[in-house]
Amino acid sequence: MTWLKEEKFYLTVLLLLILIMAVRTPLDTDMWWHLRAGEETWNSREVYKVDTLSYTRAGETWINHSWLTQVLMIGLFKVGGFRSLSLWVGLTAAVSMFFIYLQMEGHALLRGSVVLLASFVISVVWSPRPQIISLLFFAITVYVLFRFKTTGKNQLYCLAPIFIVWSNLHGGYILGTLLIFSVICGDIFDQLLGEISEFSLDWKDIGQLAVWGFVGFILAAVNPNGINMWIIPFQTVGVVSLQNLINEWASPDFHQPIQQLMLVLLFGTFASVGLSKRRFAGSDLFGVVIFGFMALTARRNFGPFALITAPVLAKHLTDLFSSWKNKLTKRWRIFRKVTEFQNQSEKNINSKFQSLLNGGIVLFLIVVAFWKLIYVTDTDLIIKTEKQMFPQDAVNWLKEEKPSGHLFNSYNWGGYLTWNLQEYPVFVDGRTDLFGDEIIGDWMMVVNAEQNWQTVLDNWDVKIILLEKDKPIIKVLNDFGWIFGYQDEKVAIYLKE
Amino acid sequence: MKNHIMPSGIAAVLIPRLGEIFFIAIFIALIGLGPKLMNVDGDLGRHITLGNYIISSRSIPIRDVFSHNKLGDPLTPHEWLADVVFAIAHRAAGLDGIVWITALVIGVTFWLVYKNSKNLSSMSLLALAGTILAAAASSLHWLSRPHIFTILFTVIWTAELEKMRIGIRKNWVIFPVIMLIWVNTHGAFIAGILIWTCYFVGSILDQKFSWQGIKHSLGIGLSSLLVSLVNPDGFGIWKTGFGFIGNQYLVSHTAEYLPPDFHQISTWPFLLLIVISIGVLAISNKKMNASHILLISGWTALALYSARNIPLYAVIVVPILVTVGADYLQGNKLKVTSEKFIALQSRLMDIEKSLKGGLWSGIVVMVVGLLLMRGFTLDFQNNGNKFLDDVFPVKAVDWVEKNQLPGEGFNYFPWGGYLLYRIWPDKLVFIDGQTDFYGEELTRQYEQVITLSKGWEDVFKEYQINWVLMPAQSELIQHLQKRGDWHTVYRDQISTIMLLGSGE
């Protein structure tokens, strides 16, 4: 059991800690419509591409870029319910961070600390959605490029299958293309400046990477959606309403403690790159700039930014600490003594005792991980959390009363309704790329009781409104012939007279 | 190298320097944008009113005189000196005077940024490009408010600390003098202490400190800290500052304290500066000192945390970026381009040295001031510098001046300063923009009322509210209009005034 004594012990502990962190009650506003779409694909044995979940886009073709993850999700759900979804999120998160850890330099504790910091930054997007698969594939791609740069072994052919699978799992494959672009730009930058290190790519390598990057992008079209997969990333980003409506597409709110960790990562990277004597490699520079820009414009990009930045931070911190240590031990006798004592202590440690202790720690963390998985997916807790996050009682009321007509629903609850209230197609749900600015603009007009809100409802023949009760429209519905139907602490339902 | 003919005699006086042209451009642009400087929020009215009060009463109020609900409560007048400056400008030329002093302060600030960048880098074109970017990044917070003095002091303070670092300045007595004025002008003097900390820690990390240097640096820090207590509220100014920053509710309810929204174009110059900073870190290659690195990384984080720190970030970081950029160009990494650029720079710097400068900027500032005092309208819209009636309840207050409002009132928070400007001391406000004084409890009560949350009527009872001045479309007005116990006495498209009672 040598691994219990060595660096692998730290890695095991780190991965278990990440697993414990990422295993959560698997409820997310978008998870539901992914499950529903997965179920449709599963049942029909055909990729679900024509909308049937809404009445505003019914019958229209939809670029379902996450179809394979949806099938995976519904499969997991059918096999192990919420528990298997939670475990899937935890394992995907841990494996992603494992690939990042592999390419780091420095002492295992330093690497572990940086990975933990990055994990906290990314944790805001760890949820049961196809997006988490993109983080995993992004980390794998970073690792392939790292191997190419550092070992000189050309395994770029791996990019072909990676991109084919990735584009069938999630539209975020474009992150991989951007990553390759950043490395190419960085190494061209280094070549132009004549700043060539042992890990720099020469012109031939840059050419090869460009070719494989291009091939990867082309192969993203090997997909039921065909060449539409090349359009979807731009189509999604082009929806203006995204930024107004969806938090994850907005700029970060650094007043939220969890998001402040992104600031810590950014500050740490700036400071360590500046203070260390090591050169900021071109590919690192372009990676931090491109993915930093994306993270500052949309917080959902915290993930790629942290995955790119963590190895850079570890590299420069290692250099910085080593230079400080040298200086301090040269200048101050007390530091020399401490170093000597530390070295001596390491030799004197009883290896049997250490193995036992380390084994105990690993066992303890496995038990904690298992306990947390059981706890966060306990049926009572799931029901309680679902009730807090979604209009569970209102849905039950609608199922009992069965009012007829089209339902105008909350954007945040659209996905939940597609899964839990299948008898009523929705006005809108989280598939922003399907609904676009037209439908989302109409939705906002109604919710904010702006001019012409009644025309929108009349055009869509809406008879039922289910929204958060603090929305402005709720306060005026009574005055315009709508009858109060149901209300609890967060939901209000009104019916057309 | 060719010998160039340098301007001399009258030509040396008449030809303006690059920095002077830049100053005039910013000054004129701000004079043209005058109405925009004063109509973004309502705080200016409070500052003018407080300044006038100080001048008239020859005393600085340390207890509230503006609100009916906290009248007589302890107040930290952390901007009193800036308020006096605004009041003097207002007495001299009305709101035109306010715009003039704002344009002058901001113009001087960025002229200093240019000058410091040029002196450190010896490259005027690079310094100009950097200063234009700094000005663009800062412009999102160019308003007629006391914080413009903090931007100015930040530039002066950082430049002096930099002189200490490189050994040009030996005597540190100037620092407590600057801090004495700063602490009495604006509450963000704390920025000065943060900047000093970066220099102090940086010099330790660089391990270039002599005991003499440590003594000097500690002298700056400790004397500045001590001098910061010389203000009307003593240590209270620190408590107020940290009390506000530490209050998550108040900070999250103050627009300028929110993080920048990078979907707004106005924040893109800041984003570009961050990108350039990272680029500079990459090319600097061992040449940056720890103080500069701490300043860049620390202030990047602070500016990302709160958009109001962006102007401070820009004026601190740009001279550093320009200096490192110039070092890089002189290192001939991009040989052909560098050589040509350096030759051009060298000629320009020689010409600049032979120029006297100062004539045109002096003339422009004086002439604009005189024209404004004579009543000329110089803003780009040609509407004159005034509070706009589609932003503030101008007509409603005209009505109030002609009609008596009974007892105490409840007003819209962004209009509080404007109401003080127009109707104080006849009427006291419920709330205005001085959030650090009103505190969380009262701000929550205000929010409770405007959102008609449970118990809002109790707030009206507690403060014996008899009249309400709120936006015409607000939920509160719409609700009160449906009730029989309130009636409307004034209404226009912007505001509505309602009185308690049926009105019969």
C-alpha cells in the first residue's frame, strides 16, 4: 500500500473532498426539461428535435445539442433516481479536477490547495445538467494539449473522438475550439517575441495543432443536428434576453461570498505571475485572457476560467515559494533550523503509523462521501427542497382543478412544469435558444405589465397564469378580469374569467 | 541623427504641449456634458445645501439638520470640504459653477495622470494613449460629486509614493498634509492608506528596504493614519466608512457599489485595461517590482468588487502599465517597430521640453468660466446646466413652493438631495442619498413602504407622514390613489404629491 504514504494519498484525499463537495441535492431549474427531452428520445428511439413541450414553439425544429447527455440523465434517473444523478455530478466534477491536478507543478499540498480553490470557484455551476459534461471534456482537452506541449508526444488525434462525443453531449464543445485557439495564439505570440522555452511549440507543432483543432470543429457536425452544431453556440450567445433573465449569463456579482473566490483566484494569479521570476507563457496568457473575459461577462464561464487558471497559478506559486524559501533560509538562521527540523522529522516518521493514519483518513472520507450522498438524496429532503424551489403545491392544485386553456408560466419554473405537469404545454422554459428574443421579449412584457401585455396573452389565447406572486403583473390582474385561483407563499395562479 | 529646429521665444509660449491639448479636450468635453454630470443621481443637491449651510453658519454640522426622522442624530460630515467648494462655485455661478469646478478637477486629474506617466516612461505618446484609456474607463463615474476629489488625491498620492520608492523624494512631510485635506474632502481617503500598504508590503517583498527606508515608509503610514483623525468626527469617520462597507444590505442597495456589468459598453475600457495588465505581466519578464504588482492585482480585485473603484484603479494602474510598456519597447523586442517609435518619441520629447505650456489651458479655463458667469449656455444640447424636469420633480417642487405642505413627508430616495436643494429648511426629507447616515433600519423601512410590504402603514404612523412625493407610476402612489384616506394634490408625468385625508 505504498500509495498511502506518497503523493497519491494527497490526490485521493483531494478527489474525495471534491466528491463530497459536488454531491448535492440534484435539483436545478433546467434539469427537468433535460429529463423530459431525454425521456422523449428514449421512448421514441429517435433524437428529440421537434418541440412538443411548449405551445409557443410547438412543431418547430429545435437544435437539441445535449441529446446524448439527456439520454444518459434519464437512464441514470430510471436506474437510481435522484441518487444516481447526484453521484454522476460528483464523479464528473472529481474527474474534471483530476485532469487539472495531473498537469500541475509543485508540492502536492500546494497543488491540492489550488485545485480546491478552483473547485470552489467552479462549484457554482456543478449541477445535474449537460454543462457539467462540457467541463469534463474541457479538462480532458486541456490535458491532451498539456501532454502535447510538455512531453512532445503527438496525441492530437485524440481530439477527433473527443470533439465527436463532446458535440453530441453538449453545445459547449466550442470551448475546446477556443482553448486550441488560445494555445495557438499564445505560441505564435512567443515565437514572434522570440521567447521560446522548452515547452513552446515550434511552427510545425502550431500547424499540426491548428489542423487538428479545425478537424475537431468540423467533426462537431457528426451529430443528429448536423452542421447546425456549428451555429448553436453563436445562436445561444446572440439571445439578448439571456443577460437580463438568467443569472448565469450575467456578469459576476462579487458581493456574493461564493463568487468572491473567483476574485481570489484572479488576484492570486496576477500577484503570483507578477512576483515569480518565471515567464508568463504565451499560451497561459491567452488562456487566462480569453477565458477570463468570458468569465467576467457571464458567470457560467467560471468553470473553464478556473480550469485554465489553476495550473498557471500553481506553476507560478511553486516558483515564488521556492525563491522565497531560498532567500529566507540564506538570510535568517531560524528558517534554516526550521527546514532542517522538517527534513529530520520526515525521516523519523514511523512509516507503519503513517500508513495507518492515512488509511484511516481515506476511509473516513469515503464514509463521509457515502453518508452525504445518502443524506442529500433522501426522499424527504428532495421533497422539501423541491417544495422550496418549485411550485409543487400549485401544480397539484392545477392537477386537481384541471382548468382549461393555455398556461402562461414563470421562466424559472418552465422546465419543472414540462416534467411535472405534462398535460399543460408551457409558454416558455429554459431552452432560450429555441424561444429566442421574440418569445422571451413577449414573456417579459407580460410579467412586467408593460404596454400591450394583454395583446400578448390574447394572441396566445392564455387562460391560466402561474407566476411568482411578487411579479408586477400579479398586482394588476384583478383589475383586468382575471380571477384569483390559488396562492401560497411564493406562487399565484390566476384564471381568465 | 538630424538636428531639429526647436521652438523658442514666443513660439515656445504659444505652442501647447501634448498634455495641455489633452487637458483642454477633457475640460471642454465635460463642459459640453454639464447637464449629464449633475442629473445621474440626486446627491449634488445635498452637497450644495450642506456646503451653503457650513458657509452661512460658519460651523460644520455633526448632527443631522436635513431629515425629520433622524433630526439631531450624530452625523459624520466626511465630505464637508468638498461641499464647501461646491457651494462656493454655486454661489459664484449657480449650477454652471458646479459644472466648471467638476470639469476643472477631472481635467487636472487626468493631466496629472498623463504627466506622471510621461515622466516615468519618457514616452509622451504612450502616456497619452494610456491616459485616454484611463479617462475612458473612469468616465462611467464622472459626476458632480465629492468623489472626484478622491480621484485627484489618488493620483497625487500615488505619484508621491512612487517618487519615494524610486528615491526622487526624500522628505515625507507632504503625505500627512495631503491626507489632512483628503480626509476632510471625501470618505474614500482610505484608498490612500491601501495604496501606501501596497508600497510598504511591496518594498518588503522586494527586500530592497534599508532601515532608513522602513522608517520613512512607516512615517508616511503612521502620520497619515494619525492625521486622518483630524476631522470634525475624529475616529468616527473610520467607523462610518467601515460600518457602511461592512453592511451587506446597504452596499447591495447602493448602485455605485455594485460590481461592474460587463454587458454595458461603459465598462469595456476597464475590461481592456485588465487585458492589457495581464499582457504587461507577460511581457514584463522579471522587471516589475512587488509594489506595482500588488497595486495592479489588488486594485483589479477592488474594481471588480465595486464599480466605483474603477476610476481609482485606472489612475493608479495606467502609469505603471505605461512605464512597463515603455521599458519593453526600449528593450527592442519588436525591433523595427520599436526603433521607429522610440525615434519619434525622442523628437517629441525634445520638442515638449522646449515648450513653456500652460497659456492655453489657463485661457480656456478662464474664458469658459467667464462665459458661464455671463449666462452663456455651453453644453452640447444648448439647454443650460440645470436639474432636468424628466429626472427630478422640478414642477412638483415649483408647486410646493407656492403651496404649503402640512407636517412631515415621505419622499422618493433619489430625489432627497434635490428636495433639500429646493425646499430645505422649510421642509425636511424622509431620506436622501446619504445612506451611511440613514443606516440599514431606516433604509429597510423605506423599502418596506415603496414595495407595500407588510407593515408599511406602521412606518407612516411611526413618522407621522402627512404627504408623499413619489414617482407617478410607483406602486405606492397607485395604491394610495385607490384608497379613500389619501388624495392627490399635484400630478405630472414624473411625480405625484398626495396628502393624508380624503380631501373633501
